[in-house]
Amino acid sequence: MKRLFSVIFLLLLVFAMPAWAHFQLLIPSNDIVSVNDNRSVSLFLCFTHPMEGGPNMEMARPEAFGVMIRGKKIDLMSSLKPIKLPFYPAWHSEAQKEKGTATAWKATYQLRRPGDHIFYVVPKPYFEPAEEKYIKQITKVVVNAFGAEEGWDQPVGLKAEIIPLTRPYGFWEGNTFRGLVVINGKPAPNIEVEVEYYNKDGRAHAPKDPFVTQVVKTDENGIFVYTVPWAGWWGFSALGDGGTIKKGGKEYPVELDAVIWIKAYPRPEGVR
Ligand SMILES: [Cu+2]
């Protein structure tokens, strides 16, 4: 009986889940760390729909998680700790109805060296029953340490990657972000890049559905441009092609996405 209920619940979830964009979150506790700041940075990894605030999806232990500093990669897999999140945050009206939890991950990293720290995660492919496909979102975020602004524009060499052409920190709201999308080692022209605000406390309301996810396309050189309208964390997800995966004798397409997170700061008080 319990099993029947969980099947019904899963079906409800499938039909209830709109085609809103999925995003792999990789959010640090601080993105610009100066010498007097706490040098311990915690990272939050969760697979969700950031503007809607949920539902959070089950995130398996990733294939890789690490940081690149001055061209050197450090494996951080052993620092990952699983956490349980409710499907929806408390501010969400669905939170009262849909009880249950999804696995997310946390890690802490002690900064020692000055320079840009490019954190990255390569998740296991996630099977999305509603769309009959796998989704794999290779995700980056840059943390600047101790004043040395060096390294943010270097490729990590991931299978899907957004290489920032705009410095991804020290970024005002209203600034324009540019990124180069590289998928399977090549620039990806004319593909969609989904953009979402991490609506952590539910303060942003979309007046109509198309406002949930902003969509821009890469040009013939694989470059996209987006002007960030307000302060907070913003995610960019370039939707690429990752071939297929066989499961139970059937072949399913793999959406191989490149994701980057940047934080926009509010304009200073005293300016207009
Ligand atoms: Cu989903």
C-alpha cells in the first residue's frame, strides 16, 4: 500500500512539474573573500528550479567536485556531505502540501592561497521522467580570494563549460554578463541559454510564466550576453547535446548543460 502511494505521488509530481528550467546550484557562502574575512567557505549543491523555489530534486553523489586555483585542480569529493532538503522551502505554498525530502550536498573549503578559485561539479546524469531524457549540468562558480584577481577566465577543461568573458565577481546589478559556451571542446553556436534568479527567500514573483526563466541564445561564436536586472545570485545554463544513455533497452537523449553562477551586488546607496 505504501508503495502504491509513492507511485501515485511520483505520478502526481511528474504531472505537476512544469517544463521550467532545471538548475544545478553551486552557491558559495562568500564570493569575494578578503584577508580579514572568514577563510572557510561553505558550498551548497542542490538540483532545483531556483526561481520557483522548487521542487528540489534528488541529487546523487556527483561524479566529480573540485576547485581549480592557478591552473591546478584539487579533488574535493571527500569533503562532500549529504543533506536532506524539503521539496519546497517554507515560503512556498506547496511546502504545506508536498511533504518529503530530496538529497542535496554541502562542503566546506579552507582558502589558503590568493587568486580566483573556480569550484566545479560534474553531477551524475539525472533522469527526468516528464521529459524522457537525462540532464547533466556541469556547473562552476568563482570565488575570489585575498585580492588577487587572476584565473577567472581560464577554462577548467570540463565537458560542458561557460567561460566568463566578464569578470564573474565584483559585479553590480545592471551590469552585462558575457560568456563563451564550450561543449565537448568546441564553442556552441545558436544554442539556448536559460537564465534564472536564485529566489532563495521567495521575494521575486513572476507575473507570468515566461518571466520564470529568461532565455538568450549564443551567437555564431558561442557567446551569449545578458544584463542582470537586480541583485542576487544568477544562474546561466547553456543547453547542449550530450548524446544518449541506454536504460532498460531504450535509448534516452542526454541534455549536457554548462552552468555558471554569478552574484550581482545592489547599487550603492546614494547613487541613482
Ligand atoms: Cu525538475
